[in-house]
Amino acid sequence: MLLSEMAESLLNDLGAGKLSESTIKGQLSLIYDQAKAQEMEIEAKQAQIQHLEKRITELEVKLHKQEEAEQTKSGNGRLHELSEKILKLLFDTDENDGIVTTEEMAQKFGIQKSVAHGHCDILYKAEMIEMAGYNAFYIITNGRAYVMKFLLT
């Protein structure tokens, strides 16, 4: 029986004067127990909802990162030509612990620093390079793997 039905029945019986004090206490106790059980069930469901909402957010973030990484690549799984050149430069650089500044990239490829930085942003988001300071970058594992796969064949 639903709580609302139990409460309605109790109220009707009270109005008709049919119940003793012990019967009223017994029915109220039963209503209380069921209400408490439902509250616990609601709390458990709310905790589940919060967990699932958090998991959904985590998956959405992961998907967004994957989509961003894929957008940086052309249809054949390759990066933009200039991004590849920058990645190869970082791969080949032995000086300065493999660190290259956007200014050095701009000079090497005859582009503006902001263009070099934009390509570095793409490579950073694709987890191929890391920042080594202000406008300075170095290649990491994913970047080396990309170079090995596409640029050294």
C-alpha cells in the first residue's frame, strides 16, 4: 500500500473514531518506516545520478579532446603540413635539450610567430609536444611516434 493511501486510511479511521491509541501508533510507525526506507532509496538514487552525471562529464571531455585531436588531422590521419614540419624540427633538434621557441620556428619556416604558436597549440592539444617555458616547446612520446610513423618512411 502506498504511503498516501495508508495516511488517507488512517485519517478516515480517525475521523470515524474507530482507532485506539495503540492502533494509531502502530500505523504511524509503519508509515514512518516506509517513509524512511523511501528516503534512503531516494538518497541512493541521487548518489547514483551524481556519479553518472560526473561520468558523463568525464566522457564528454574525453570525447571533446579526441574530436579536437582528430580535427587537427586531415582525412588520412596526417597533421597539417606546417604542423608536421614543426614536429619534425622538434624531433631533429638536439641543441638546448630539444627545446625550440616559436621565434626560432618562425625564422626557420618564414612565418609569423603567432602562426608558429598556433600550430604548437594544435600539437600540444594533440599531446605531441609540451611547453618548456614561455613560447618554447619540446617533443614528447606521441609526437615522436607520429614522426616515426609518417615522416621517416
